[in-house]
Amino acid sequence: MTAARSKASGLVIDSPLKSNKGRGTRVVYQGLYNGRPAVIKVYSHPMRRRLHWFLCHFNGKALRKRGIPAPAVRYSGYAASLEAYVIVYEKLEAPRDFRWIKTEPDRARRLDGYRRLIPLFAMMHANGIAQKDTTPGNFLESSGKVHAIDEDRMDIRPWPLGKGASLGNLASVFTQFPPEGSQDMDALFNSYMNARNWKPDARWRRYLDRRIRRFRAWRKDKRGYERKRNLLIAAAAVAAGLAIWLAL
Ligand SMILES: Nc1ncnc2c1ncn2[C@@H]1O[C@H](COP(=O)(O)OP(=O)(O)O)[C@@H](O)[C@H]1O
Ligand SMILES: [Mg+2]
């Protein structure tokens, strides 16, 4: 990948870590800020950059104010030389996100990974924060601590999340990277409920299962919908091509 280099008040942008250009909002780079390793989120869309930057900036402020472990923000605002809004984070040391959990063959190790995530979810929910973007790449382990990152789609409320909203968010996580079998799910449900000082009763355990089933059905439908849409687009393109060919 070509490295885009630019200097703006101590900011050096290097190679992209991940691009969300397809969705038109942001690109995440690694680089330097005042000579120190940094991760830089760049919002450069001509129309939407300010709004998307502001949402992430606002959510990030609430996240840190409420004491959730997260990488420190070194700078947030406009970078004239990039003609973009940026958020500059400290780069965590030897970061490891939780994507490994999807491919880890050892069940006990996977369960252990989940156990390390549960206190972070409980803390976020108790502080009125839900990470709506529940991919395992949005939770980073570094120096023995699990951090929340990617504030773009966080939902911030002035009050703690109730049981329904909390277990719904947990269900979304477990749909993305599901634990194996109901025994592991029981253990994680219990440890989540205990962390929130809630009684882990059977009714809410069934509720969690129901929400997971609903998420799964929706994800399946989503794929079906996308397939149908692509077929329609292809058919329309063929029809348009045919019409042009007949008209000539
Ligand atoms: N502070 C950080 N330190 C180290 N790596 C990071 C940091 N922030 C993000 N990353 C890496 O960049 C990836 C994308 O970051 P993220 O904020 O999730 O961007 P996106 O909004 O594009 O999903 C993460 O999965 C992680 O691997
Ligand atoms: Mg992310």
C-alpha cells in the first residue's frame, strides 16, 4: 500500500490500518503524533466529515469521562493540511484484538477470552454505553487490559442500560462470535449478571437466547436481501443493455 505522508502540527500519517472508504466515512492510519506512535482516524468525506467526526469525538469524550478503559486521545479536530477532521489516539502497545476468538480451536481458551470481555461490557452498560458495532476487532487487549475502541457507533445514554438493552447488546456480540454450547453461554450469562449485581434468573437467560436467535435470523435475511438486490441490479443492467442494443 502506498503511504500517504503529510505533516500537520506534529502529525505524520503513514500506512492505513483499515479502510472504511466503501462506507464513505473514515480511514484509520498508523503514524506519529509529536514523535510518538499514534493511530489516526481521518474523516475526509467532503459532505459528511464534520458530522461523522463529531459523533465519534462526542462518544469518545463520554467513554473516557465515564472511566471506560480506552486509548488516550492526543488530538481531536481539524487538520488543515489533510483537509480532514482527525482523531489521534495513543497507539496501544502490542495490541491484540479479539478476532482470534473466531478461529481459536481450543474451547477453554475461547471461553477464557469471553470471560475477559464480560467485565468491559458490564462496565460500559452500567455507565450507559452500548457498542453497537460488536465486531471482535473493536475490543483491544494490551498490557493485560481490555480496551474499548471505535466510538463511531457507540450509543451513549444518561442512565445505565436496563436488562433488556444490556442482554440485547450482549446477544449482538454473541451472534458475531458465538461461544460454544449452552454450558459456556450459561457461564458467561452468570458472570455478566453477577458483574451487574443482577440475579441470573432463568427468564433472562431465555431472553438472551431469544435475542441471539432473532439476530441470527436477521443476519440470514440480510444476506438473502442482498442476494436478491444484486440479482435485480444484474437483471436491470442486462435489460438496459438489451434495450440500447435494440435501439441502435
Ligand atoms: N489505539 C490503538 N492502538 C492500536 N491499534 C489500534 C488502536 N485503535 C485502533 N487500532 C487498530 O485499528 C483497527 C481499526 O480501528 P477502529 O477504531 O475499529 O476503526 P474502524 O472504525 O475503521 O473499524 C482496530 O481493529 C485495531 O486493530
Ligand atoms: Mg472497528
